[in-house]
Amino acid sequence: EYYRFAKMKKLGVDSLILGHEIAGDIVEIGESVKHLKVGDRVFVSHHVPCFECHFCKQGHHTACNLLHNTNYDPGGFAEFVRIPKINIEKKGVYVLDRSVSYEEAVFIEPLGCVCRAQRLANVKKGLTVLILGCGTSGLLHIQLAKLRGVKNIIATDINEFRLQKAKEFGADTVFHANVDLSKEIKEINKFRLADIVIVCTGATSAAQQALECAASGSKIIFFAVPEPGINLEVPINKYWRNEITIMTSYGAAPQDLDEAYNWILSKRINVIDLITHRFPLSKAKEAFKVVCEAKESIKVILKTEGD
């Protein structure tokens, strides 16, 4: 939301209600809705695929035009949100088990994005995984990679607080992002670079590091990217000779959200301890300030008054 907020300010827009990754109670329902009821505790995905287009049929649900054009009204930074018919019909509303709190439920979408990326990259036992950036997404990637059997997880960040969190959540080795990263990785990894590099920050320097830290036969997956207009020079001949793959992963399809929900339901991925700050909706400005300062914060959430 911070990046959307910054974009709005650049465009001079100041009246749009943002917010996604939401959970709450159904308080009113349309006459034609049969599988949901008032009082249901739900997580709501802000966009949904059509399941019928060429992209969906090829498994690229997050490239679907419908997914890129659906949302709810207003955004999640509100006490009441109207969920469009299409979001309900296309698996955008998930009824929560009583054991899943609303605070846990807001992680279904970000964890779903992580599940999708690791599925596409085929993260598995026996590989060295490098994660660049230890915010919410990076720490979720660390936990999921651990559950997938990865024994050598390396994480980087420029923030010492986040590096400490990376250790707590399962990273085997952490480095400050300013080190000679490819050299450091070789020294601890039998002179090999990383088999999978996951970029979880939009910093251009991290994107460049990713290109430098990929082993032969490896995959680089851009989970986060620099802002539009930023380009990278790729040593294409080197990548061709060494069969290095560059990939991207955007968003989460329903199957990814299902997987994420099951991880959270089983409590095998710890999402609650990723929350460092909780603010009432009336203090959204202060919440954004904490996010912008990016000091000792990971996940910052907003709650309606009285919750």
C-alpha cells in the first residue's frame, strides 16, 4: 500500500481509499449469494482470475486481464467494504476456520504470493537459496523454504533488525547487503553460488546482486522489482552458456491462496510474530510513517475501532 500511496501523491490523487489483505465479518449479503451468510468470518482477495482465458488455461492466472482489473470498493482501509459479485463468484472470498484469527488471515495473500513463487521456481531440498530483502515477504520465503526442506538459506538486508529476524525465522546465514555478496556466498557454500535467488526488494542494487550471485543452472526469480523505467544489463552470453534462468512471479492464484491458508491453519508458518505494529484505522497516517521509516518494523496492520 505504501507504493500505491506514493504513486497517488505523485499523480495528485488524494481521495482514493486504498487497502487490501483484509479480513472481517460479513454484515450484509446480496439475495443471490447462497454459499455465504451474515456472521461468516472471511478473508477477501482483492482481485480474481476468470479461469477461462488463454492465460488462465496455461496456469498463468495472475496474468489474467480480469485479475488485473478487479478490486473491492472502497479499499480495505475502511470499516465497511463492498465485495463485487465477480469476486464472490470467482473464489475471492474464503470462510475462515474459528482457529484462524483475523491477524493471521491478513497473511493469506502475501503468503499465497510466496507459495506461487516457490512453486514456479521449484524450491526443494538440496538447493542453496538466496533471499534478497528481509521484510514480510522475505521472512515468509525463509519459512516456506525451510518447510520445503532447504538446508542452506542465505538472507540479506541493509537493516540489522530485519537480519536478526531472518535468523529467528530460519535463515542459516545472513549478510548485510553491502558486502561482496558473491564472494561471501562462495566462501560458505563450497565455492558455489546460489541455486535459487529470490529478489524480495525493489532496490536496484539488489537486482544487480541477484545477477551476480546465480550459479550455473540456477534460477533468479523477481518477486519484487524496481520501479518502472529502471533497466538492468544482463550478461546474456554468460547466462546462455551456464543455463541461468530469469523468472518473475506476480500475485497469487486461488490455488496459491488455498495453500497459504492451509499453512496458516496448520500453524506451521508463524505469521503472528511478523506483526510488529498494530494501529487503529484512525491512526493510518502514523502507520504509514512507521512503514516509510522502515526501522524496527516488519508487518504493520490496521484494525477497526474496538477490535
